[in-house]
Amino acid sequence: MVLEVALIDVRPGSEEAFAAAYAEGRPLLESTDGCHSVRMTQGIESPSRFVLLVEWDSVEAHDENFRQTDRFARWRELIGPHFAGPPRVEHFTDIDA
């Protein structure tokens, strides 16, 4: 399992519109093969900062099943206009304690 973490800064004042666009686009993401869970969080101290957390089977599932498809184009069409800058996206795996 791989955790995608995307740090997203939106233009101040567009937080509600971004949240509405995310709600509309979320089904595109969560219905993608290899996607297990989707969660968006909003900053308390920095309300224009959001963190998207998505669990994938693999980095390849994220890339091939979502990013290289029309689903991703539609996703970005919905949420992209609210971005203050490009999101920072990284993938993580669990470590054994």
C-alpha cells in the first residue's frame, strides 16, 4: 500500500469553492482501480492549505489508472482553478516499528 500526500495551497478566499470542487471530483478519484481511500483535510492555522491523502495499491496504480487518464484531466479541471501554485505530491510507505 502506498500513501499519496498532496499539499495544496489555494487562493485565499476560494476555500469554499475549492471544497465544493473537491466534493464534485472526489468520485472520479475514489472509483479509480487501485484506490482504497481518499481524505482531504483543511488547515486550521492556515485555512488556505489543504492536504489530500489517498491510499493506492502502488505508485503505478496512481500514475497509470488515474494520472494518465481523462479522470485526472477532469479532476484538475475542477480543482485546478483554485490553486495558488502547483501542489506538492509525494508517495509514502509504512515502516515497521
